[in-house]
Amino acid sequence: MGIAKTNVMRLLDKEKIPYEITSYDISDGKIDGVAVAAKIGKAPEQVYKTLVVCGHSKNYYVFVIPVIQELDLKKASKIVGEKNIEMLHVKDLQKVTGYIRGGCSPIGMKKQFKTYIHEAAKSQQKITFSAGKVGFQVTIAPEHLSAYINGDFADLVID
């Protein structure tokens, strides 16, 4: 019996974008990116997290960065052309994206927000990120992700 497909998997299937799926145990409650990378046996540099911010203009933006790094809000503000941005509160995540913490994916949000992927992804054959459900990760080529979500690569993290 196969696993139940997430919306992310269905969308990738529809576009015929090749991907690998990895599941991990969530019973210990450790769903942060670094713990997930360890559970699925991947280097943290290859595993990305999806962060959602709200700009001064009330527009939302999505940033996909390695789990071991931190979003540089100043760089990110400049990239999106906002005076300032702030992280979306966890309580608002599902309302805005349709996803919950630990299961937020840049693919398949309620609305496709302008998305940026950390430039380090360009030098990797594949990157791994949430498949839209806690306990599942999807691995695809960064250029496929970028093309599908119309995402741009940029320097997004604190040096």
C-alpha cells in the first residue's frame, strides 16, 4: 500500500515533475528542520524550510532557505521592496497558506505568493522540503521548484 498523496505530490504529478518522497516519524514531536534532516538522513544544507512573512504593505512573501540558516529580514525586505517585513505568526499560517507549522510547503499554498529560494540551492542537484504534511518531505531539482512556483533565487540568509 502506498502512502496517501499530499496536495504537493498531486501537483507535481500533474506537471510531470520528478520527485522523491521521504517520510519520517513524528511521534517524538521533533519536527524542526534540523531534526527532520537527521531523521531522513540528509545533510541540513540540502533540507529547506518554508518561511512566510508579511510586508508593511500587508502583502505576503515566501522564502525557502536551508534549515540550518536564518532568514535575514533586512536582505529579504530589500529583495521584495518593502520598508520592513515580519514573520507570519504561527496562528495565522493555516489561514494564509492552508498549511500548519512543520508542514508548510512552497508548493500548493492557498494562493501563490511571490517566492524566493536561497541562492545556495542553485548549486545543488536536489533540495528537500515539506511535502505539505508533517511527516513527509519531497525532494526535487531546485530549478524545477523555481520554474513551477515562478520563484527567484536570492541571497536570503544571515551571513
